[in-house]
Amino acid sequence: MADALTSMRVEPRFARPLAEAVASVDPTWRRRVGRELAYHSRERGKVIVGLALLSGVAGPGDTAPVRLLGLLSRDFGETAIRVLRQIPGAAGDLVWLAERSDPWRHAQAVEALCLLGEPITFGWLLREGVRPGEPSATNARTTAETVGLSEVLGDDEIGEDVIEQAGRLLVAMTLRGAGNAELRRYIDAPTALVRFARAAGTMNATFDRYATIVSLLADLHVGQAATLNWPSDELGWIRATLERLLDQPAWAGVMDVAKRSADRAIYHRARWAALVRTTCRQVSLTGLSMNGEHSRIAIRVSVPDPQLSGTVETNVFVDGRPVVAEAFTAGPAEQPEYLLGPDHRLHADVAPHQVRLAEADCTEGCCGALYVTIERRGDEVIWRDWHNPDRSSLDLPTFHFDAAQYDAEIARAENDHSWEWPDRTVARLLRDRLREQPDLLGRWDCHPGWVAARPNDRGRVHVSYFYPQRPAGVEDLWLQFVAVIELPAGDPEIVVDEIVRGISDTDPRRQQWLAGGSAEAAQAFGFD
């Protein structure tokens, strides 16, 4: 067996099955051969085999070399972390590895520390376990459960730095990219949010803390937090408490300074915070049903903190309830360009049509989506036949709207671009230009794809296009290009003119923008 193992070249993804396959083999033999391969081999595959053999049999003397191997290569990282997790007393070594690792290994080490649940690591987990915008955000809920976040927030002697860290952890759980409605899965979420609201006023005001509170306020109005099972009037109390805090002179002062900042990132973040607070106030006024027969619809666009990973969502409220957030937890609501753009998907016609309101992070084919059928019947608009391909049934009623109120709200939402930041405005105008003037790229046999401006990538737009055709059949040859355009300051219309000239006046089929297709297509069309 030793000869067979030493001749193996194992890919990282096979390390776990290999460790499971040899679990019944003599541990002394596994320890001896595993150390030989892991510590003395010069081939990557053999080192992975050695680490797999050490899973479950390594001792305290293995912690130093194993953690160094985990740091040396991302390929070794996951297996090395698994080995360390099974060594008694190695929690500190996992922390050491996490602090020096790339985002993926950091996230894997945090997951291992949560599984260990050793109190000595709780302070570090609360402080460093979740990095905003990184894969470790998927561990937000397990980190909160491990450290007992709600109990931590209930401590009368809690320090302001701990309150700040707790707030960031709660925000990480609200992000749709944080693993499918993690806040909804956190049993202690209502208690933790109430205790955070009580403790937040003891913090000194900083702009980062201001932004954290704004993110939580947004979720309490339009996100997962708004859908929790709140007792009596607690949800309204939390919203009001946090709003009053941000209106206090010290907190309003840090916001005023940020709005005047010459730092572009701080300025844009301040603008985001102001728009979110306006949206929250509007949501509070969405109102209940118009009368006993008709419900009232309201549309509000939500934008995540520019410093966090997240997506812009189109939130649908029926009688003041965020129905999409309540009904679908596997991913975000659709973006406004999809629902409120030139295709007018939310318009109601006599002929019924189905509309996708939300899609799973991992795509509809994996974990589903949320659909509703919209039709107009006389003076009514009806939403019916709610559907998720990933579930057999949905517990959502048929909604009847007064057609005049419905049409007015959809028209208002389609024409309301107040939520946009300058990059997003440029993206919208550029998307319209490319649609209206297909010859701009057509002269190069290119066809427009998507145009995006991302909340956490300010100062750029990403423009995609296909050559020589859009993907259709599996045998078609095509390439996708994505131009990443740095945006100058200035009027969005003028900026769009400059982008169009830069992309269309010279050949846009540039090697540095090649982003998709196939090796066969690249070779056929003369690209690397």
C-alpha cells in the first residue's frame, strides 16, 4: 500500500475521500507514512496524500509543520486545516493559520474553529472571524452561535469595540451572499438585534459605525430582519431607536463630515447612507391595504453598503409586507434593471405573463427562484400562481390590486433613479445606447451582453459582448469579452459618449478583455 500511495498524484478535491477511505487503516502506519509523504516529498500530489493520511491520527508534534504546509499552498490549506482541527489543543494553530491566509483558507479555518467551539478562541472569532466582502461571511451565523452573540450583547459591561464587532457580524448575516438568509436561520436573531439596539448608544460615533447601523436599519425595513417573528411592537421599537441614535448631534456630525469628504470612497458611502435612510422612511409609509378588496403594492430599491459584497434588489411590498423576502430565502430579489427596465416586466396586461422576482445565488437550476403570474382583469391587477421550481408548493395568496394604484406605483418605480450612484447611471445610459444603436458594436460583428456597475467596485463599469454571435447551440463557436472601464468624473451623458468612442471606434475584440467562450473558438478566431 505504501508503494501505491507514494506513486499517487492526488488533486486537492480528492483529499477528503482518500482520508475517509483509509480511516480504518492502522493509525501507527498512517502516521508514519503520512509524515514521510507530507514533510519530505517534493511533489504536490504526494504532500496532499500525506496530509490526508494524517487526518485523525496526527499529534501535537505535527501542528507546526502542518500549519506551515497549510500556509504554503492553497491546495494544501483545506486538508491541513482538517488535520489541525482533529489535534487536541491545536485551536491556536488554526488561528495562526487563519491570520496569515488568503480569504478562502481564512474562511475554512473559521469554520473549523466554530466546529471546535473552544472558548479561548471566541474573542478572536468575534473580532476577526468574519471579513466583510470575503468568503468568511458565510460563517457569520455559525460564528454568532459559537460565541453566543446574544449573550455577549446582553453583558452590562460590554465594551464599545465588542458592540461594533457584533454589529458587523449581524450585518454579515443580512447579506444575501452570506449563505441564503443566514439571519433567518439564526434562532437568536431578534434577541441579538434588540440588545444591539440598546447597546449601540454607548458607542462613540464614527462613520464606520454609522454605516453599520444604516445597513441594519435597511434590513429591518426591507430585508430578512423585517420578516423575523417579532413579538408585539419590538420591530418598530428597534427601528425607531436606531433612527433616533443616528439623528443625535454626534452621529449626525460624523455623517456631515463624510458627505464633505474629498475621499471619493467615503463621499460615495455617505451618499449611500443618506439614500438608504430616505428609503427606510418611505418604506415606513407604504401603508396597508387600500380597502377590504384591494391590496396596495409598493416598490423600493435597496442598495448595499459599497464596502460590502451585495447586490441591488427590487423589494416588493404588499400591504407593507416584504413578500419576496418572506417567500424566498435562497437568494436576492431581482435587480431593478431586470424588473423595472425597458422590458417592463411588472406591467400588467390582459394576457397573463409569468415574472421571476428572485433567483438563488447559485442559479435557478440549483436552488430555485420565485415566480408570479401577473394579469389585468378590468379595473384589477392580479398576482397569482406563485411558483418556485425547487419547491412543490408556496404558501402565498392571490393578491388583488386596484389597477390605477398599481399602474401609478410601477410607473413611479420605473422612473425613479434616485437610488442610483453615478456609475450605475452611466451603466444604465450605456445599456440603453447599445440597445438603441446595435451598429456601435455590430460593425465588429459583436453583440451586446450585460452592462454592470457594482456597489462594491466604485469608479468602474463592466461591459460584456459576444463575438461573432451570442451563445445558442452547444456546437456554436463564440467568445465573450468584458471591458472593464475606469470612469472619469463628469456628467454621465458625456462619460457614456467617451466610453462608446473607446469601445466602438477601435476594434473591441481585445485579448485583455477576452473573458469566455472555448479554447476551440479562441484558436479559430486567432486569440490565445
